[in-house]
Amino acid sequence: MIINKSDVLNQFDDYREIISKATNLHLSLKKESKTFLRVYVLWSLSKRPELEKWLHNNYYVVSLSFLLEAFTCLMLNQTSGAQLLLRSSVENFIKFCLSTENLTIDNTRFKQNLKSLRTVYNDEKILQHISKLETIYHDLSKLSHSTSSSEISIVNYIGQTLNVTELEFKNTITYIRKIIDIYLLFIFTICRESLKKWDSSDLRNTLKIGFKDNKVKSILQQLSF
């Protein structure tokens, strides 16, 4: 079958209609807003002058950028795009952690970077979170499309990518929340001395934006406030 330019332009019109209808219908606004609040806490910490010594780091900036883009992608029902961005965020965050210890970074082997990171810490809690981050990364790497684009029209194929199930959406937003929690643990560990110079009430109020009181209390105890 020969496809001419007008046929493709007609499909483009259909494509624009599909995109215009792309909207999230899967989770309550409350669930999404809670996740955004955690995103905001991470963003806010990243902009504090007290932490600039550590977080003014290209790997960290890229990691945070990918995380923010992943959240936006998810709000547009693009779960695959969100998951790919999250994977890239994790890769760069591991590199950030290594760079703070002046360790060699392998730009092609994620497992090697994880192995190097495990040599830095002997705290069991941190090692467990490294393993959690590894599991999340491998889960995000298992993306696949069940239908080949050669079997259906491009418009229908694109339409399927927007037809996100509630489970897919829920799993992806859960990944975002878990990743933020792990990132914060490492930031609190790496920036501990700098955070101790921060006014405790100010830090407490920032954390309370996205976390419950018991979680905030645990974080502050970790920092010896």
C-alpha cells in the first residue's frame, strides 16, 4: 500500500486530536498533589545556599531535572516517558553520590557505579537503600511495548501510548515517591554538616510541606537536631 503526503497529514490531524484529549483520569488530585509536595521539598532543598557546596553539581542538577520532567510526563499520561526519565535520573544521582567522594565514575556501566558506591558506606540502612534504588532501576529498565508499530497505524499506536491503565499510573507515581525518599536520605547524609548549620525550625517547616510529623522528627533526629 502506497502512503502519500496527504494521507500522512490526515493522520497528523488525528494525532493532534488524540494529544488534545490527553489528560490524567487515573488518580485523585489528592494523590498527585501529595507527590508534588515531595517534589517541591526536594526542589526547595536543592536551592538552599547552605547546600550549594554539595548540590551545585552537574550530575545532581541533571538528575533533579529528569525527575521533574518525569513528574510532568506522568501528568500527561506518558508513563513510558516518565519511567525512562526516572531511570536517567537515578543514573545521574548515583554519579552525583560518587562525585562527592571523588570516586571514579563509569559513564556506561550502572552496576559498576553501584559497586563503587557500596564501598563508601557501612551503614546498613544506607546500603539497603542502595539496593532499593538498584531494584527500582531494573524495574524501570524492563519497559516494552506489547504491540509492534508495524501491525497498526501510527495514529492508533500513538493512541495506545496515551491509553494508560490506572495500575501503570499508580506504579509510576509510586516510583517517583520512593526515588525522592531515597534521594533525600543521601542528601541528608552527604550534606549533614551543612544542614546542621541551617536553622532547625526553618528546616522543619520545609520538610513538613511534604512529610508527616513522625517522618520529619526521624529526619531531624538523624541530623542530631
